[in-house]
Amino acid sequence: MAAAESDCKALFSLDSYHVSEELGFILPDPLEELPPYYQPWMDIALRVPELVHSHELRFRINKMPLLSSQFLQKHRELRLAHLALSVMTMGYTWQEGENNTVEMLPHNLAVPYWEVSQRLGLPPILTHADAVLANWRKKDPEGPFDMENLELLVSLPGGDSVRGFFMVTLLVELAAVPALRNIPTVINGVRCGDTEAVARALEEISQSVQDMTDALKLMHVYVEPSVFYGIMRIYLSGWKDNTCMPRGLVYEGVQTEPMEYSGGSAAQSSLLHCFDELLGVKHNASSGAFLTRMRNYMPPAHKQLIQDISLQPSLKSFVQQQSSERLTQAFQHCVTKLLALRSYHINIVSRYITVPAARARQLRDHSQDSEEEMISRAPTALEERGTGGSGIMTFLKTVRDQTKDAFLPDTSNK
Ligand code: HEM
């Protein structure tokens, strides 16, 4: 009893995890400019798509001065610097496609990139935390947080589809904010035995996960599959488990041995990792290893939150012990919605990767029109793999099926 009371008093909260009340994991008000000393970086970062298009990016980066990272102080300065150096790195590596990659990132880019990455606890490659969470501004600062009023700070080749891809993902993050806010309520309710509070919080989480699925549907409106597959995808790809960069990448001036990093993927979003830990979704050795590795690509405070949720008393056992109809329903509903989100995501992956990959295989060498040509020129090394390097469909279906195992037994939800 005394232990339960003290558990009740030491309330779990999101305060120490860099989670915003309004925006969740999204970085509030990302900076748009660095101190003037860093103008040589921003001059290039803001022009990556056009410099890639004219094949000048590598040349421009090779001539860039070596700048010290010591004048970057605030968290938001470091995040913008990481974002800018990341898009330069992706453009530099993939400017000539998969057949003419580089083995080394020049020291004037690699050294400050490494230093900024170390200070943020992020890897030196473009992550979800850069491209989505810290890459937005409102056109009208007083206007709504929606597609019409949002724009990217920096971009990659692929035009409007790049904006669509990052912004829709940002809206999925936004839709999840009520779910995130309710996680402490669930944890504290379990600790204190408050069945009603847990049930209410789970109902809100279900709704929020449904809203995430609805936001994900916008992908179809804003992202063109042939552009995603044929142009954009390579710029999100990493140098780990990637056959066209089998040895990884040397960060000149940092270490002589090449290093391997996975490409950007929303598998690096902390959201589903939090929900899985809360609901007790368990992953098997192989999919679990990939997802666990993706946690190293998140801001450390967000990774810590996932870890701390995993250490809480089991929600599933609590629901089983309480035998409350409302609570049981609310829990099952959450798992149902998470499953539906993962199933919908698999449809998206099929439309944006599996179908174009099959077409690319068919069309290679006989392409006539320009859209088909774009698809058939897409990198072959990525046909079966996600940008994070996973074998896509097997992985995603395994993860989805493991979500089903979180259902409580003896229900009609299965
Ligand atoms: C065109 C849109 C998208 C495509 C083509 C896509 C593709 C993929 C692929 C290929 C993977 C496998 C892991 C990898 O190798 O990277 C993956 C994983 C994942 N994606 Fe997406 N994705 C898209 C949008 C999103 C969005 C908007 C979210 C929401 C935040 C999301 C959340 C996830 C999650 C959480 C995983 C890890 C697997 C899981 O937990 O179920 N994806 N995605």
C-alpha cells in the first residue's frame, strides 16, 4: 500500500523529454538562419536541389571553407546546422546516382558535421529528426499548422513531392500529439489503480492514432509515386546494408576507417516506439534489432522516453486484472487502431515502392515516355530495401503481425 502511494506521488511526466505540449516530438519554431559566420553552409544547403541538378554540388562543397562549430550554441542552432549539413551530405553522396558514389566526405564538411552530431547525440546522416521534425516554417506565423501554411526550410531533389513527403509526415507527427500527452495519464493511472482515468486516456490515444492514419492518407494527394521512387528515394538512402556503398563512407578528418549509417526513415520517429512499449507490442529478434537500432537515430531525450515507458508496470496486466469492460474495450481499440495504421502504411509502401519497383524491373532498357524513364532509372540497390536498409515487406508485415499479438485473449478484435 505504502509503495502504491509513493508511486502515485512520483508522477510520470513528459517534462524532461524535450516533448512540446502543443507539438509533441516536433521541434517548436525551428531557426531559419544560423549566425552570419555560417553563411557559406546555408548558401549551399538552400540550393541543394538545383546544385545537384547542374552537377555542381560536389564541386561547391569541395571549395567550401572549413568552419568551426564552436559558435553554435543553442539547441535550435545545432539542429539547423545538422539539417543543413545533412542535406549537403546526402546531395554530395548521391549527386551522380548509385553508380558514381563517393568513398569519402571531404573534411570541410565531415569535421563540423561530426562535431555537431556529437553535440546533439544524432548520427552524421539525414534523420527523421532533421528532415521532418526540424525542417518547417509557417508562411503566416499566426496561421494554422496545415499543408497550405507550411513550408520546408531546406529540400532535396524531387520538387513538390519532397515538400509533400516531409510535410505529410510532419502532420502525422502532429496528429499524434494528443496520444503522446495521454501516455503519462495511462502510466500514472496504472500506478495509482485509476481504471477510469486509464480507460479515458486510452480512448483519446485510439482517436489520435486514427487521426495519424487519416493524416497519412494525404500522402496520395501530395506525393507522386514515380517522383518518390525514381528521384527522391536515393537522397534518403544511407551507407549501411546498401550494396552500392558496401564499405560505408569515410568522414575525412574524423577517422580513417569508413563508417556505416542507415538512411532516413520514419522508423526513426519515436511515436510508434512509444505506443509499442505502452501497449506491450513485442518484436522478434530480427525486426526488433532494426527498430532498436533506429532509436540511435532519434534525439537522445526522445529515445530516453521510449526506454522509460518500457520500464513502467505492464498496462496489459493491469487491464487484465481490473476486468473492467470499458477499460478492456479501450485497450483493444488502441491495438486495433495501431494495427490499422500499420496496415495502411503497408499499402502506402506498396504504392510508393513495391509497385514502382516491379515496373522498373519490367521497363529497364525499353522505356519510352518520361515518367517511365524516371522509374526505370531508379537505383536498383534499393528495389527490395527500405531507405533505412530493411528488406521491406517481410519486415513491415512481421511488425504488423506482432502488433496483433498485443490483443488481450478471447476478444472479437482479432
Ligand atoms: C511515401 C511514404 C512512406 C514510405 C514509402 C514509407 C516506407 C517505409 C519503409 C520502406 C519502411 C521500412 C523501414 C526502412 O527500411 O526504412 C518504413 C518503416 C516505417 N515507417 Fe514508413 N514510409 C512512408 C511514410 C511513413 C510515415 C508518414 C510514417 C509515420 C510517421 C511512417 C512510419 C514508419 C514506421 C513507424 C516504420 C517502422 C515499422 C513499424 O513500426 O511499423 N512511414 N516505412
